[in-house]
Amino acid sequence: MEKNKKIRPVRKSLQEYARGIAGGLLFSFPLLYTMEVWWAGFIASPTQLLIMVVVTYLLLLGYNRYAGMRPGASWRSVFIDSVEEMGLGIVLAFGVLFVLNRIQFGEMSIDEIMGKIIVEAMAVSIGVSIGTAQLGGADDEPEEEDEVQAEAKEAGWRTGLRSKVSLVVLALCGSIIVGGNVAPTEEVVVLAVGAKPFHILLMAVLSLAMSMIVVYFSDFKGTGHLKQQNLVFAITLDTCLSYLTALMASAFLLWFFGRFEGVNFEVAFAQCIVLGVLASLGASAGRLLIK
């Protein structure tokens, strides 16, 4: 009887897959329609593709472990869920690209086809993970509540404020989902080249200000039990951590899409700040929508 209790009904599994498909398409459709991403899949080296797959899988592991709907799930379940989400992302990316006539068998090499699918599938996979965890109804929770609470208690999850590991994982997911829609475009380079140092400084200040506002009016709303000095320190720490994570995600995205090739350090740095405006909003506000 206990064994049957843990068997997941087919209906529930189908609902999870449906939510994953909806989330994958919702968060990745802009990238699936972006020419620069198709081109990136064509010119990306096998090493770059491998790095992107590994980074995406690590993000899925982190999100499913620390930020998903089942934070107390065992690592075995997390590994399996992450593999399923990446597989579903590959299937979705292939299906959409084929429908859009971006995959043409007989006219394209297998390397070009695989490059396009892999690059697109990584963004879709993160969307699948978010959709599976966050697009469910309230009636999904009671069935697993006892198991989750027991495992979460053992793992020490939700003790005090959200762990910084969880914050970084959420910030990375938000940054890549939001910033990834702009990173492949030429507009980032145009803005970075045309911006003066004063504009770059203003962009950084704007990014920090937006992050701080979002953090203050969200995660720390209602935390009246904290002393004012502790609250200010916590907000400042989380804001800086989110912004640094957003810049790191921006640098990775720009490197992957070849935006650092043939430019000096000043232009590369300016690109990170330009993209960081959007990525930082994804790191702060995005983590609220997907937590």
C-alpha cells in the first residue's frame, strides 16, 4: 500500500509535462524566433556547446533542488527531473525549429542542425523546469506536502532567510532567461560602443537601484522582526549578490554568442553593463516569479 502511494498517477505526470511544455515555450519563444541564435548554433564549436549543456544542467540541478516546488526532494529525484527537463527541451526546440522551417534535412549539415537544436534547447529546458514547478495549481501541493515537509526538515531547508545558494541559483536562472533574449542581438554592441563612461556608470547605478527596490519590496516585505540595521545589511548583501550574479550571467552569454571577439576590454566591459541592466532585473524580479 505504501509502495502504491508513491507511484505517481499518469494524469499527474501528464499535467507536469503539459506545464513544462507551456513554460518552455513561454520563456523561450523570443529566442526561437531570433536569427542571431540560429547563427550562434551554426558557428558554435563543440567545446562551447558542451560547456553550455553542462552549465544548463547544473542550473537545472540547482533550481530543482533549491528553488522548485519540491525543495526537499532527494538528489536522485533532482537528477532524474533535470534529465527529463533537458530531454523535453531538446524535443520542443527541434519541433518548433522544424515547424518554423529552420531545420531543413538534406540542405543542412548534421553539425548545423545539432548546433541550432542544442543552443535553443538549453533555454527551453530552463523554461520547462520553471513551468513544471510554478504553473501548477494549488491542489498539487497537499498530495506531496507530508513527504516534502519531512525531507525538507532533514535537509534544513527554509531555515531563516532563503539560503544564498538558492538566491544565486534563482538569480542565474532569471538572468539567463531574461538577458538571454537580448544577448545575441547587435543592439547590445551598438549601445556599448556608443555609450560614454558617464552612461555606463548610470546604467550600473540604475541596475543596482532596480534590484534594491525589487528586493526591498518583495523578499523583505513583512520581516519586521529584523532589526533595522540587520535589514539594511541583508538588503544590501542580496542586492550586490544578485547584481554580481547578473553580470556573471551576462558575461557568459556574451562570450557564448561571440560578442567579445575582436573587441577591447573597455567595449567588452561596457557590453556586460549594458546587458546587466536587463539581466539584473531578471536576477531580482525574475527570481520572485520563479521561486
